[in-house]
Amino acid sequence: MALKNLLALVVLLGVVGVSIAKPYENPLRNQNGHRNPRAGGNLDLDYYRSTCPQLESVVRRVTFQYVSRRPTLAAALLRMYFHDCFVRGCDGSILLKSPFNDAERNAIPNLSVRGYEVVDAAKSSLERIWGCRGVVSCADILALVARDAVAVIGGPWWPVPLGRRDGRISKLSEVNLPSPFADVKTLKKNFVDKGLNTKDLVVLSGAHTIGISSCGLINNRIHNFTGRGDFDPAMNPSYVRALKKRCKPTTPRTPVDMDPGSAKKFDSHYFNIVAQKKGLFTSDATLLDDLETNLYIQAQVLTRGASFARDFSDSMVKLGFVEILTGKQGEIRRRCAFVN
């Protein structure tokens, strides 16, 4: 295990030297020849070069320390980032606490979000460095932490353009995330509303290759789909039998792997199980109901995920531009859980 962790750290350190053109133009600015109203400003890979050049190495070190000890944090931190970007954009608003428990993190879908301590630890480390104090946004830290967490467990690495500002508003009432119970038509609209496309939907769904969920979210699918004690006909019967052994109607909190057989490894296996009708959520299974998403799934199965890592990296870069705050918008929080 020690050798595996050391190799992961070497990979993280090595990718820093990759040369990429910068600044980074907002990929959401023009979609299909039209200006996207959800697109914010541009970001820059060297945004903190003159103010806080230690940023990425500090965040990398902190993230490695946490995720190498608790690998399941990789999925948790990636999920946190996605949930942040889909509500008010990638502005770190999910990190904010409210004395009235009415912030984003208090919404039902976010009650199971974890990993806040990693972002806080990275921010605290940066605030102790003279040039970085009061300079680096929590939104940027979260974007870097999500990337580095995935890399620690052997997943793809992607460039993270920087320069986001922190939002000052976080409302429980505004949390409207893609639902695990949604059909593909609804999911496509969710993504289009954020300036993302159908390919981004199916590619980012591939993040379900890691992590766990709970039986409570699937009990209806496997025990009483139409109120007659039946299961969802979109599910593989053998998979249903396996799930029923683990998930009882009376034990909704029992954990269940999202990618059985490969839940701890970031790979393209997710598309294999979806093709076999073993997607855990309705939102996984429904990807077979759309021509474009279905074709992508079949292509990944046939090529053993030949393009998945590259596609995932591209979609993560796009996600990081959703409704961003830049320039004089928002603020740079001194503590990620509180506005200044």
C-alpha cells in the first residue's frame, strides 16, 4: 500500500510539468455557434503565478494526505465539486454554513456530501503562507482538490484553469441537482441549462465508477417498483437478486457499490455494467434510452474505454467554467465556510 501511495504521489508531481497553452478561454462561451448565457469569464492556468506560486503543490500535498488514508474521499470530493457547480455555478457556495441551516449543504441531496475538512485544511495551509493569504478562492481550491483526489486513486488528470471568485450566497431552496430518479430527457435538460451537452452528461455519469450509495435510494427499484412488489424491468434480474440480498426495505442506510466489482478503481467499467442493465440508479439505466448516450456507452464497452479518460478530462474542464464568478464579482473568503 505504501508503494502504491508513493507511485500515486509521483504521478501527481509529474503532471505539473506538462506544458499547456494559457490563458484558458471559456469553453462554454459558444455552444453550437451560439453564445451561452451561462458562461462567465475566462480563467488562467497561471492565475496565481505571481501571488501564490505554491498553490497547486500545497493543495496536492493536503489532498494526498487525506485521500491516501481514506480512498473513498476521492468519490466524495468529486461529488462535492459537481454539486457545487450545478447550483449557482462553481463558486464554492456549497462550502458555506448557515446559522439557520438553510444553506446548500443543508439540502437533502447534500446531507451525505463529505470531505469539507480537506478543502478547509488546504485553505488553512495556504493562509499561513504570506503571499497566499487572502488571495486564493475556496472555489479554486475545491476545483483543484477534486482533480487531485481523482488522480490519487489512479484516475485521469486534467488542467484546472484558475481565477474563480467565491460566491456570497448559498440557499437551500436553490438546490436543484440532477436526480438519481430522473429520465434521460430530464437529465439532458439539466445539463443543457448549465451549458453542457449530451456527451458531457454520459461522460460525467462515468464518475459513478467510484464510490458508494445507500440502499434507500434504490429500494423502490428492486422491491416495489409499481406498488405490486415488483422490480424495475429495466434492471438485470440477476443484479436485482444480488441487490435484494444486501438491501432490505428496513435497512435504507446500508451502503452499496455504485460500480459492482470495480467501485474502488477509476476506470470505464461503469459503462460495461450499464450496458448489462446493472446501473444502480434510474439515471444510470436511462442512458440506454437515448441514441447518443447509448452509442457512447457501447463505444466504451467495445474499445475498453479507449477515450474515456480523455473525454472525462475534457468534460471536467467544461464543468469548471459553469456560471463562474470572476474579476470583481464575489469575494475571496478567508474561511471557506463563512463569508467575510
